[in-house]
Amino acid sequence: MKEKQITPDVQVSLFTRMVLIRKFEEKIVALCREQYRLPGMQILANGQEAVAAGVVSALEPEDIIVSNHRSHGHLLARDADLNALMAEIMAKSDGVNHGKAGTLHLSMPEINALMTSTVVGAGPPLAVGAAFAQQYQALNGVTVVFFGDGAAAEGSVHEAMNLSGIWKLPILFVCENNGWAGAQRPEEHSAVRQIHKRAQGYGMPGHSVDGNDVEAVYHLSLELLEHCRSGKGPAFMETLTYRMRGHGEQDHQHYVDPEELKAWALKCPIMSYRRALLNTGILDEAQIQNIEQDAEARVAAAVVFGEASPYPESDTAMTDVFVRAFNA
């Protein structure tokens, strides 16, 4: 497919979304240092912002997202309510799931984000169900499921890929290969280093892309989403990026070579794109500073909102937990 020309408006939007994701998660890091302000485990995606912004910006409103435990960027790139997301992370009643999901099990139907899950490999089977519903109802939507290189070795992921290939479901598998599965390197958990090549065994095209190049991610996403939307079945995209922080904020990355972190820091997707937009004249320094300051202000306001929100009442513990499919 001939690559579509990207417009300046899209370029500015991609940059703005990446900046917001980074500022949001930097604030999460700061709040984690004050433990009483954030309960539970925080798993962040610093360094992976180009994947979230690039893929999600290519989606149509009817498309569905299924994400994993590293999901803030995917949701924010889809214009999730910043205040409600922060309140949820703080376990407050004004959160998107009324304080019951925390940061790891979010559901936001208002932006077609079906679920996130900390269970490794849990998303793809559920994404297959969503894609089957889209196909069965003759809808035009595609389901996009995000998972890591560690999850790619899970049996549930292979089963999901196999079934989607048999039924030619409209689903895009996005493997965020960030160099680490917990504290394991790819060679420790995968005999096949180029994960996208597994797609061929399930009857779908598989491609890899520089996951720190937001425009490359955006263009490949458009191409593969068009493939899925046209009835040709599923597709697989492996984004090659890097996890700049530990698996969670309790992980101090003692197992990581500091020189490796320094090398990847030079490939920061936000700083690289910042330079590119300055060099091409799409943005100037004043405009970039405005974007950064606006993101900081929005995040600060979300913290104020979250802290002002009350904790859920005990009598709501069993509400919004399950739905009866039919009358007993």
C-alpha cells in the first residue's frame, strides 16, 4: 500500500499525545515516592510512548482497544478522561471504575477500551471475542490488542492468534517488544527473536517497526488496520522499543546494564520527534513549551481532582462487579 502523506495537524497531535503520556507517568513516579498517595503497584511505559500514540492515532472511533498492565499510554492516546483516570489510580470513587480497578484492571467503554489486565497474555483471547462480535454483527470496527514480548510466549496468545487466523477476524495484534519480560531478556524466554515471524504460522501478515519512531508506527498501523478492516483477517505488528523503567516502580533495575539505559535514552521517542518537528518547522520552541506546559497543567489538575475525590463506601463493594446475562 502506498504510504499516506502525514499532515502537520497529525504530527502535532502525535507529539502532543506522547508528551501528555510522559508527563502523566512522570507524575505517577513522583506520587509513588509518597506511598500513601498511591496504593498498589504502578507499572509504567516510559520510553514506549510512540507505540501508544502511533497505533491509537490510526484508529477509528468504532475500533476497540484491549490492553495490558502497561496501559496508561494507550488510554491517554485515546483521550481518556485524565481526571477520572488519575482518581482511579488513587482508588477513589470518582475514578473510571469507581476505585475498584486501580491501575491494572481498567475498563473504559466510553472510549471503546474493553479492558486492561495484569494477567500476562490475558488480553488476546478476550480480544478475539470482541473481534468475533464485530465480524458477526457486520460492523466496520477492528479490535487492537496490546501485549509484551513476554506474553508472546504464552499459550493463550498463540491460541488467540490461531483462532483469529482460522476465522479471519478483524484483529490487530500489537506486540510491544520492549526488551524485557519482567527481568528476563528475550533470548531467555523466546527461541524466535523476531516475534513477528510467528504470524505466518497463523495465516496472517507479520511486520516489525521501529517502536520509537512514532510516524513509522502510525503509517504501519494504518496499513495493517486497513488489511483487517477489509475482511482479509488478522495482522501482527511487532514494535521494537525499550522499557526505560523497571517492571514496576518497586523494581530498581539492578539487572540492567547502565550503559544500555544510556544508549536507549538517546533514542527517546519524544526527544527525537521534538527535534524532527523543530527541524522541519512544524513547531517552534515556544509552541513546544506551550504543549509541555499544558500537559503539566492538565496532569496537576488531575492530581487535585483525584485527591479531592472520596474513597468508595464499603456498601458499594459488590456493585458493578458482575452482570446477569439473563433472568434466573
